[in-house]
Amino acid sequence: MTTHAYSQLYLNKASRTVGNMLHNAVCEFGINGIDFLNRFIQSDIAEQFENGNPKYIAGKSGIELFLEVMEKTSDKAYHAELIESYDRSPEYWVGWMLTHYQWYSGRTFKSILDTIPYDELIGLYATLHEADIQKSYEVLDSHFASSESKLKIIRKHCGLTQE
């Protein structure tokens, strides 16, 4: 059984925030989704979600997260009004679903995206965006079941190599 970094009570807020962050990056600012998610991981903000930091899971909007990711990972200044978008684009769904799956599985955002690339996640939108979230969990779990043994997952989680 996976131990969750934060209560399920915060999951909807956290997933909406990451969904809005990714939507803003791709749809509003024209940043490539793969590049932006790499920035999200590089910035350490993904790790803050993984660890259940309340400042991030419940204390920021999607645009605030976007701006912080960009501030931490680029020399370019971005300015935006703090207006939350409620568009439900495929990009929004990917961010929303990634956050749900990260919470559910306990895997890092990096390990999820290393196994199931962003473009593949976007491709799942058409069939899964209206399905129960449990179906998304099953589909993503199947990617891990076919690509890594439990020992490999544990070893990577602990920062160990096969050697």
C-alpha cells in the first residue's frame, strides 16, 4: 500500500493547480509541454508536491506556479495577471492526471515522465479524460508493470544502481 505525502482532501486543489500551470505554460505562453515539465522537475517544485509541502499543494494558483517555475529555471522574466484559467485543455488534463497519479502511486513526476512521455500522455486524453480516474491509474500502472520490476522501482527510489 502506498503512503501518500498528503491527505486526499488536498488532492483536487493540487491537481487543478498543476493542470492550470501546464495549461498556462503551453496554451497561454507557447512553451513546449515536454520542456516545461522538465523545468517543473528541475525547479524542485515537483519535489515539493511529492513531499506534500502545503505551500505548493494548497497555497498557490496555477499561474503562480508557472511564474515560479520560470523564475527558477530561466533568465527570461515572465509577467502575468493572476487570473486563474478554467479551460479544460488536453494540457490541463495531463497536469491534473499526473498529479493524481503521482499522489496515488507515490512515484516521482520524473519517474512517471521517464516511463510515459508527455506526448503519450497527451495521446491518452481522448480516451481517458472523461473516464473515472481509477481507469487512468490502471493504464499508467500497466506502463510501469511492463517496463520495470518491483526491485528496479525500489532500487531507483532509493537512489541505488544495479551495480
